[in-house]
Amino acid sequence: MSAGVPAELLAERRAAFQERIGEGIAIVPGARLQTRSNDVDYPFRQNSDLLYLCAWPQPEAIAVFSKDRFILFVQPRDPGAETWTGRRPGVEGACERYGADEAHPTAEFQERLPGLLGDVPRLFYSLGAEPRLDPIVREALREVRRHTRGGVRAPNEIVDPYGILHEMRLYKDPAELALMRRAAEISYEGHHEAARLCRSGNTEYEIEAVLDWVFRKRGSTGPAYPSIVGSGDNATILHYTENGDTLREGQLVLIDAGCEYEAYASDITRTYPVDGRFEGIARDVYEIVLRAQADAIEKAGPGVALTEIHDVATRTLVRGLIELGVLEGDAQELMEQENHTRFYMHRTSHWLGMDVHDVGEYHVEGKPRALEPGMVFTIEPGLYFGAEESKCAEKLRGIGVRIEDDLVVTEAGCDVISKNIPKRIDEVEAWMRS
Ligand code: GLY
Ligand code: MN
Ligand code: MN
């Protein structure tokens, strides 16, 4: 995972973080292995905060920062264990290859922590975020307090470090944006192969498999989140991931799939007609969502809040619901009464970065946050009419449409980095045949 961001940039990030913690000490734990069953684990994905600061790829690590020291606690070299689970950089590698000033086995964290906390005014630690560490940190604080009569001062403030770190992660630098563009390009290829397979008789799971195949073949680590391949009514289930059905004539297939490249996510949805032609009411629904997305994209740019983008998309969707005869009345009033949430039940946007639903506050000082250059987010309006929906015409039931793109905020506006994946009806139909 370290191939993505140059070591100098990682060092710059650490320096910026260290400057912001001042005289404090920060503890940033990495991810642990999660057991699937017995001695078999789920595939490991490092915690994004640790990746962001040092790209350390392995489980059970804990990073500790002071103003001028970066200490990594890691799994040490162990020839026996490495035969089973792979080579480890170990304590030596942490210093030589990952920029640590000092490194120790993770097993020593507990005994070393009290020594790191003496005479430190502020501890940056996120209580509850990694519950296994909470008792260790509490005990270390108690231990330091026991020595206060000897003149040692214990931290008198505990502050969540993610306030600083996640604010940093929200603004992407050019190296990160290049990785995110590459993720979007690979996802383009995956969507193209998937679109070609949207034919009656094919299955959702073979389409998912093709997405996986293209993502991996092109050098990504795989999907950034479980791919959604939902045909017919399955498209109306927002986080449908069973992907177990067969595609049928006359259906739409919603494919929400994006790869992760060098730890950066893409998150892209297109809705394709089975057998390659949008027809009847499904075509009308698609056109409405497409219009809502175009209106939202037009609105997006620096200074605009995600809530404003959501309002623009929602207004167009509500007008569409009136055209379809699903809602009746004045669009503004209907919006205020939230009558549309039965058919559009999610927000239009979220931050995107190392995590698909990336970190960063959505409100600042109680107000929706305005977009600024370097932020990356999605625009993903949709309409969903479940098979059991009673408040719409029967012909709408079993239709779900979402169209989702990834946008980078620039000085002048927004760059839609997933725009090469067609979405206009004629372009989608031609692409599915090509
Ligand atoms: N794939 C999850 C989302 O679109 O937010
Ligand atoms: Mn999304
Ligand atoms: Mn998505």
C-alpha cells in the first residue's frame, strides 16, 4: 500500500500533525485482524488513519507521536509466524522503511506507555474508538498520577486526535487526487465489462465477479466496498449485496461498484437496462434521476454546501415524482413535508477518500460546511419503487435507479473524475453494445 503516496509526503503529513498536537502525545492505533472462524481471519485492511500517516501495512500496530518523535509499536520479526502469515518489516523495518524514530514490539506498548505520558499536558486519544486499548490507556494514566508527588505531571486533558487528523484527510493533495483519478479509471473499465454482461439470463454474481476481476487485473486491491449488483426489485434495496439473482428481460440493473487503488476509494453507480435498451416507464424514471444529477453537478463548486446540492437534486426528483403521478401538489411544499423520502431516502453526497464514506465534518460551527478546493465527494441521486410499494402505480414497482459520480472541488468549480462512464441514455445503450 505504500507505493501510492511518496515517503516525503507521509513525512510532511506527520510533521503537520505533530505541529498541531504541540506539547501533547497522540496515540493512533492501527487495525487488528478479525476472526472469520477458528484460525481463519477476514482479509486485512489497515486503518486509514495509520495508512495516512505512515503507510504501515500490517496488523496490531500502534503509532505514538510527540512534537518531535514518531514511535511505532509493531509485530516484531518472528520466523515461525512469518512462515504462516507472511514476512514482517518488524521493529527494524519500522525505522528503516517507515520513517519511525523509534520502534518496539506491540507487546511492550502497555509497559512503555506510562513513561511516555509523564509531564505531557495533553493526551490525544480517541476513547472508545479501539476499546481494547482503553483499559491500557486508563491504567497508564493512573500509573502516572501515582507519581505526581515525585514531581511528575500527568496529562490533564484528553482530546480526540481525529479532530485534527480527519480535518487533514478531508483536503486531498495532488498525489492523493492522482490516485483517486486512477481508481476512477479502473472503475470505468470494470463498469464497461459489467455493462456488457447486463443481458437476460446472466447473473448478478457473475457481474460482480467480472468487476472483481477487472479491478484486480488493473492493479487495484479490489472493491472499495461490497459491490452492489441489483436487478429489478433488488435495485430498490440500497445496500443490496447478495448479488444472487438472474437478470430478466425488461429489468434495470443498478451497479454500485468502485475499486480501491493504493488505499483510495472510488464510488460509482450506473443503472443499466437489461438487454441494452431503456424502455417504457423505466426510461422516464431514469431520465428524471439523470436530470437531478445534472442539476446537482451544475450547482456544485467551491462555496456551496452539500445540503444545497442535496436540495437541488431533491427538487428535481420531486418534480419528477409529480410528472410520474406519484406525488401531487407544489414541489416546494412537498419537499418541506418530506413526502419524497419514501422514494428517495438517502442523502445526495458524502465525502470520499481513503474510506468510501470518508472522514471530515459535514457541519462547521453549526452550519453546513461549504466546499473548498481539494475536497472530494459524491453526487448520487436516486429513485426507488420497491415491489411492495403501495403508494405508486404498479408499473413503477420493482424499479430502482441511482446515478453516482465522484467529484473533486477545484478553484473554478468541480471536476467529475468518473465522467467517462456514460450515463446519457443513447451513450449508455451504445456503450453496452461496444
Ligand atoms: N456505495 C455506497 C454509497 O454509494 O454511498
Ligand atoms: Mn456513495
Ligand atoms: Mn455508491
